Amino acid sequence: MPIKFKEENGGKTLAIHCTGTLTKADYEHFVPAFERLVAQHGKLDVLFDLTGLHDIRIDALWDEIHFDIEHSADIKRLAIVGDRKWQQGMAAFFKPFMRATSRYFDHGDVAEARKWLEETPPLKSK
């Protein structure tokens, strides 16, 4: 399966690694697992590592948009790590669909991405 994930930081962080080509079937397995983790732990910080992702099929792209809209309130912070220019563009494209604070990192900066997820976000002024 091109989508692998593991809980980190006592369940507060979900590390997702995507490789190969994402298909609709991949989302059919991933979404219920994500929903189970949110039910267990509440809002999550997510490290979304696209390193090694070569392609995303159009039906999977639609599922990604639907996932972002439906689950944007379940994510506190989203660090996106990639190794291709189109992945950075995809991260920028999906940003309006997310409520979470998100940031793109080059694959060589994965340690910085993890550090950013662990930082306490600043309080919003009223």
C-alpha cells in the first residue's frame, strides 16, 4: 500500500508517508484508519511525507480534496515534506481547503518539519 502511517508523540502526531502512485483504493483504506485515530486522540499534528510519491490518479485527487474538506478540523498542524516541485505546488493548491496551519518542507528538512510540529503555536489575538 502506498500510504503508510504511524502514531508518534503518544498519538498526538501522525506521520504519513506516501510512495508510488496513489489511487482511490488507497484512500478507501486510509480514511477509516485516520478517522479511528482522531476518535482515539482528538485533533492531530500531521507529518505528510510525499518523498517517493510519483503520481496521484485523478480519482485519488478528488478523494484528497474531499478528505481535506471533511477532515480539516481534525488537524492542528500539517507539515508537508516532498522532493518534487509538483508536490510543493500541490501543497499550495490544497492550502485553501485546510483549516490547519500548514507548511511545506523540502525532503532534506524533515527534522525541521518535525521540530515545527512540536512547537507551541502562538495564541491568536482577539
